Amino acid sequence: MFYGAAVWDPWLIVAQIVCLQCLFYLGFGIFSTVLVGSRVAKMSLVYFFDYAAVNASSITGWCVLISFFLSSLLGAFFLVYLVERAKKCLDFVATLWIIHLFLCTSYGGWPSSLTWWIANGIDLAVMALLGEYLCMKREMREIPISRYRSS
């Protein structure tokens, strides 16, 4: 992708946000199926969007916390391929977590648990910082230039 020309494409940005959100929840669904699904009789959206499920007082709550953390690590790798720019990572990650906050509020009310806020703040920071690091690492790679000698 050529980055010299500053072209603002809102459809691309919306598509990136939707794709990142879907991949994040897909990753969370896989991790929570493995971790939480082995502990509960029936999986539901409660573990995705209810702030009460995110707690440190039960094994299931810890499994939800770990699932969110692993999803944020996986999301950082998705940023490398979807966003491709280190300076845009924080914007996309903050948008992802604001949408998640909106969905949680719509599902179970305003999150009043301190554990939920701390966990989501840590996950936001981990995803943004690791995503920026990985994008910077990719941006700073040496450009291969093949040299042809005329014989």
C-alpha cells in the first residue's frame, strides 16, 4: 500500500472497524469456548456482554478475564494486517472498546464493576501497545532492492 498520498476513505475505515470488531469477538468466542465452556453447562452472551461475568471472585470469572486478555493479544496481531499503521492503532483499538462498552451497556446496563473497568483498561492498553509495536516493526523492515548487473 502506498502511504504518501493522504486519501480519506470512510468506507475503508468503517470496513476495518467492523472487521476488527468481528475478528476480536470471534477470537473471544474461541477462547471462551475453550476456557469458560468447560466450566459452565451452557454458553451464552452473558459471558460476552454482561459486566457481572467479568469478576475475580470465581474460576469462571477468571476464565472470562483470561479470554478477554488473550483476545486482546490476538487483536494486536489482527491490527498488523488490517490497519497496517502504528499511528492508527490506538484509534482503532479505542473504537473497538468504545463499541464494546456500548454493547455491554445495551445488554446489561452501565458496568458498575471495578474489575470490569480495570480488565478492559488493561486489555485496551495491551492491544494498542502491542499492535503499535508490531506495526512499527513491520514498517521499519528493510525494503528489499534487487540489484541486477548488466553483463
